[in-house]
Amino acid sequence: MNVNQKIALVTGASSGLGAAFADALVAKGVIVYGLARNMEKLQAIRQALGNTFIPIGIDLTDQKSINQWVNKTFSDSYVPNILINNAGTGYLKRIDELSLEHWHEMINTNLSGIFYLTSSVVPIMKRNWNAYHLINIGSILGKTTRADSAAYSATKYGLQGFSEALFKELRSFNIKVTCVNPGSIDTHFFEDSGIQSHSAMLQPKDIAELVVHILETPDNLLVDEITLRPLHPNPTKGNSR
Ligand SMILES: NC(=O)c1ccc[n+]([C@@H]2O[C@H](COP(=O)([O-])OP(=O)(O)OC[C@H]3O[C@@H](n4cnc5c(N)ncnc54)[C@H](OP(=O)(O)O)[C@@H]3O)[C@@H](O)[C@H]2O)c1
């Protein structure tokens, strides 16, 4: 896809990887709707990126708000070309330490929220033949596990299956689906779980550039899944995902 002047939705655009996607896409001439709850952070990103970044304060676990926003923003004459389902939440806790609240938060954000937005947007795409691409941000913990990742891995393995089935369902409608599974990224994502950033982690900017490259692949070429790992181990612990 030639991404210039295309319309993209990026969830979780207020920080980390989502902010890096917004930055990389705006630099390529894409009109980016950045979705997240923290409007203050989204406004700061608009200040930095300019008016082709459109901040949308929304809770992705609220299906009604998502449907209303999609229906008032998009139509058969204004269709988004790219949806990056990036927003996510993660708590690495052993089963007897994980609260019900955190279990529901991960299921609601990492699975239900993605279903709500994707199922709102796809019908508009299907009605209007064009080039489209859905990118789902999974995780290395959707390909393998660690002792404290049962709940988080359940969501990311789930997203893996969701993505693969959707790719089979939507390819004949000219809609590409790619699941991107990164290892440790240098963001604040897992800080609550005691995982601190280190210099060997993947950099959000590098992943964003790779995803833009995947979006720009020729129309008849589909990358259905990609796994990204840091090359070097954690310098302090000797291992890295
Ligand atoms: N960091 C890693 O090591 C790592 C590794 C593999 C995969 N991932 C995946 O990468 C994605 C991005 O994570 P990140 O590392 O960039 O973490 P992050 O900086 O914590 O970003 C998470 C984003 O999700 C948004 N979000 C969370 N719940 C939301 C909700 N209910 N409604 C709307 N937005 C919501 C947050 O925005 P608000 O708080 O403003 O709503 C924030 O912008 C996640 O899917 C994560 O699972 C991360």
C-alpha cells in the first residue's frame, strides 16, 4: 500500500509503541486517529506531530462508545485504510497472586476491545473495495510463556488465533491481517510487574519503522505473522525475550 494520504486508526497512541506508530505514520503523510484514554498525553502528541494526528479520548473496553465513534466518524465515503490494534495491558503474576480485576482488565482490553473496534470497522471496509491492512500487536508471550504469564499469555495466544482466522476470512476482501509478536520493548508496560527497562530491549521506533515497511509491501504480498526478538540478552540478567 502507498500509505501517503491514507487514514489510520492507532489504538494506545498515548504512549510507548502506539506513540511511535503515530510518529512514523504521520511522517509518511498518513492521517492518524490516535485512540487512548489519557487525553492530556494525546494532546501533547498532537502538539508534537501536528494536525494530521487526531486525538480521540476513548476507553476501548466500552463497546457502545466505540460503535458510536466509528459510526459518526467513518462512512462509505470516508473509510479508514489501516487499523493498528496496539492498546494492551499486562500484569505478570502467579495464578494465586493475580486479582480478578487484573484478569478482567487484560481480557477486556487485549481481546474484547480489539473485537469491538475491529468488528465496527471491517464492515465499512468490506463494502468499499480498496487496499486495507489490520495490524494486531501480540507478544512473544503469545508464542511462548513464562511461569507468571498465564493470564497475559491467554490473551496474546488468543489474539494470535483471532488474527490467523481473520486473515483467512478477510483476504478475499483485499484486507490484509498481520499479527506482530514483539519480545521485550523499551516502554513502561511491565513496570508494575517489576520488569525494568534495559538497553538490550527492542526500541519502539524500530518496531514502528518495521510495521510501516510491512504496510508498504506490494498489494499481493501478505505478511500474516512476524515475531521480533532483541538480539542481545538482558545485560543484568543474561536472558531476554
Ligand atoms: N512493552 C513490552 O515489552 C511489550 C512486549 C510485547 C508486546 N507488547 C504489546 O505492545 C502493546 C503496546 O504496549 P506498550 O509497551 O507501548 O505499553 P504502554 O506504553 O503501557 O501503552 C499501552 C497503551 O494502551 C492504552 N490503553 C490501555 N488500556 C486502554 C483502554 N482500556 N482504552 C484505551 N487505551 C488503552 C494506553 O493508553 P491510556 O492509558 O491513555 O488509555 C497506552 O497508550 C501492548 O498490546 C502490549 O501487550 C509490549
